[in-house]
Amino acid sequence: MVTRRSRTTGTLVGSALLIAAALLVVRQFTGPSEPELPTIPKAERPVVEAAARTCPKVSVPLLAAQIHAESDWRPDADSGHAQGISQFAPETWKEWGRDGDGDGKADVWEPKDAIPSQARYMCHLYGVVKDLPGDPTKLALAAYNAGPNAVLRARGIPRIAETREYVDRILNTLLPQYRESEAKYAAAHPSPSPRPSRSSGSGSGTGSGPGPEAAAPGP
């Protein structure tokens, strides 16, 4: 004979099981997930890719990580002493700013001008620090942030908290993230295979080397 107490106990146990199952479902959908990787904005991608090809020392992920740290991809970023998406100080822009979009002026607020100028300046900084002990990329980034003279005087990364945090964030956080996101982008957007060149048959042409499409890709 089932008593009222046993029926009540069974109901409570069943309710508890339903609640536990519901909590598991909720936890599954609301639990912590992998953080979303940063990506290069669509409008800036061609500019970053072209800029990375201007110097073998820089790469798309490195430029992207640096821009992210400098301005979070904001062309109107203004820290008070540095401006634009690549955060050039006015005196540095005066020397290194170039017209990248062909409109006849070098505009620090225009990403098509600033990002190629950033790549050229970074390439120059690699040359400045090449004889110093330590990792060249760390030193070049430190020179971009604190100025090359500060790095040369310190014979390494200066003891400036902002500069050290800047270098650490780029190399240990942002650069690995952009490398991963760029790998995913490349997998989702495979480059088309080059078309084989047509045979010249018995013609008298002397060129037998590979065509332009067989050239080694940039970094």
C-alpha cells in the first residue's frame, strides 16, 4: 500500500531530478566558452596584407597585433601625443608618413597611409636594433613605443612600465591570437591554385623559367 508520505517523497525526488537536469542544460548553454579571437577588419585587410609585403621582417599577424594594441583599429584614435590607427607622434609622422592611397598627401588619420608607413618604420627599427642583445622583435616594438633612442640608451627594452606592458601584450597575447585567427581565415579563404602556363610547343621562345604566378609568396 502506497502511503501519502511515500507519494510525497517520490514527488520531491522526481522534482529534484528535474531541477538538476534543467540546471545541467542551462549550464551547458551558459557556461564559459572560448574567447572570440580578434580579427582584422574587412576594410583594413588589403592594406595590412600589402603593408606586410613591403618588409620581410614584419608579418600580417604582427602588424595586426600592433595596430590592435595601438588603437584597437580606430582610425580616429588620439592619445594626445600620438594619432591615428597606427599612433604616430607628429614628429615621427613628419619623417616616416607616406601617401599610401595616391591622393597626393600623407594623412596620419587615413589607414591606407598610416599602415604602410607603420610597416616601413618597423622595418627601419629592426635595422636600428639589430646590433643590440635580445629578441629583435621585442626591441623593435619597444623602439616603436618608447622611441629608438630610449632603446639604444638602455641597450634593450627601457625600464618604462608602459613600454614593457606594450611589448608583453603584443607578443604574449595579441600576436598568438592573430596568428590563430589568420590561420582560420586562410583555411576559410584558400588562395586559388595558379594556372599552369601553356606550353610554347616548338616555338623559338627562350624563357623556360616559372611565370610571375610562381613567385614565392610574401611573409
